Amino acid sequence: MTEKPQGRTRRTVLRVVGGAIAASAIGVAAFGSISSAALGSDIHSSLTIIAPAAAGGGWDTVAREMQQAQRANGLSANVQVVNMPGAGGTIALGNLSLLEGQANTMLVGGTGLLAATIQYGSAATLDDVTSLAVVFEEYDVIVVPADSPYETLDDLVEAWKADPKSIPWTGGGSFDQLVVTDLALAAGIDPVDTTYISSDGGGEAVAALLNGTAKAATGGYPDNIDQIESGRLRALAIVAEEPVDGIDIPTAREQGYDITLANWRMLAAPAGLTDEETAGLTELVEDTLATDEWAEAVERYHWTDQVITGDELESFLVEERDRIARLYEEMGQ
């Protein structure tokens, strides 16, 4: 394991503290509202879905698409979405862990939230809540500007190996940095030698590419599709286990780089629920996924169906936690 540089640790702590302070007022207010609403309510009459980020992001989109599908099909009479941003989603996770036994609240999470609990060493983890289901996967693409000299993934990796500092990468979040780390390991590059410029969302990452600040990027396919189709960005690979229907981009695995980390999304509920309550919430999620409205969202956002529940979900989360923790160790964090 690589020793963690003290400067980087301090910067990480400062980022976390800053995010926590900025989100605290929102988090406390929203938490109080959820606590009051949850008492004595049935999930079919009242449900709160927490998006652990600001409006407009990926987690918020999932929450609002679920809200729309549930409302349109009468699955719950009163569905509200509460945004609770901060510290990579761990503020929302911590608040959810305090709602023990309250069965009409769900939290949207996924790879990024699991990664944040490791990166920030948060007190609350997924072990402190009731994981219900993984609902879909979204895949990253590796892109470069259209005028880049790198025509293929091999071209990019060869230049990167020759001089790791000469290829600054960017991405829209912590998950994207994990993908860069995974690719570095597959290519035989020490991730600590890699330059990664963190951007605040996919739009900022694309701007960094186009203005020359970064030379390559990873980001969700939905965030990059418009730029790829317009010809402003060149897609070199999609990070998926196998080719994706409807997406004419070769996988990194097909090109000899065995990286398959997916940005999956999940739903969780507070701990302390009865078996009947957990089953009821899981059934509500499954009924939501079966609606036409949800199917339209899957197509619109280019999500890939991947539903995991029960014992399989527990095993999946353990494997993903170990995998992500290993990547952070390789990054020196």
C-alpha cells in the first residue's frame, strides 16, 4: 500500500469540512422535515426520496424519475423528493441512518456514495442502512477532443505511459477518477503519477477538454453523448463488460484493458425495519421499475437495466466496496 502524502490528506479533509459546512443548513432542515413526515405514514400514502446531491445531477434525476413514475401509476399518493447535498452524499447517508425504523423514506445512492464513504472515512456507511436494490448501471466513456492526436485508446495509453504527467485527465466526479485509476493500473502506470483535474460535473469536464486544460477525460455516456455526436469530442472507449446495444463505441476490454467499473445506482432505506417493511419497499421499487414511465427514462438517459436485490445485493456491495477501497489505496488516499 502506498503511503498517503500528508498534503493530499489535509486538502481532502478541508474539502470534506467545507462541503459539510455548506450543506449543513440544508441537511438539518430537510432531516427535520423528513422525520416529521415519516411518523405513522404508509409508503403507499406518503414517501420521501432523498437525493444526496443538489438538483440537476445524476442522483437527483433518478429520484425525480422515480417520483414521476410512482405518481403517474398511483404507487404512492404523495411522493416528495428532498435534496440533501454534501460530502459526496455522506451527509444524506448519515441523516438516513438516524431515521431508524421509519419505513417511508428511501435514499438514492450508488457507486459514488459507496466511494465517498471510503474516501472521506464517513462515520455512516451502507452497513448502517437497509440496502434495497441496485436499479441500473451507467457506463463511463473515455474521450478526447476531436482534434486530439490520439485516434485510439492505444494511442492515448502509449503517450500516457511514456510521460504520465503529460496527459492531464479530468472527469465530473470521484467515480470518474476511479475509472482513470483502474485504466492506469491496467496499462501498468502508477496512479500516483497521474494528473487528475477534478471538475464540478460533466459540463465543466467537457469545458476543460475543449479549452486544453485537460487532454483526456472519463465521464458518463449521457453527459458526453451530445458532444460526441456533434463531433466536438472523440470517444475512444466505453467502460463496460461487453458492447452496449445502441452505442457504437468499443469497450476498453475489447481493446485489451480489462476495466469494467460501472456507475450503478441503488435505493436504500433506514435500518431497523421489519422484514415485512423491507419487502414492501423492495416491491415498491420493483413496481416502479416495471412502469412505462421508468422504461422511457431508461431509454432517454441511456441507462442499462441491472436489478440486484436480496442476498445477491449484499454480496455485490461487499465486492464493490473491496474493489473501490483497493483503487483508493493505489491512488495514495
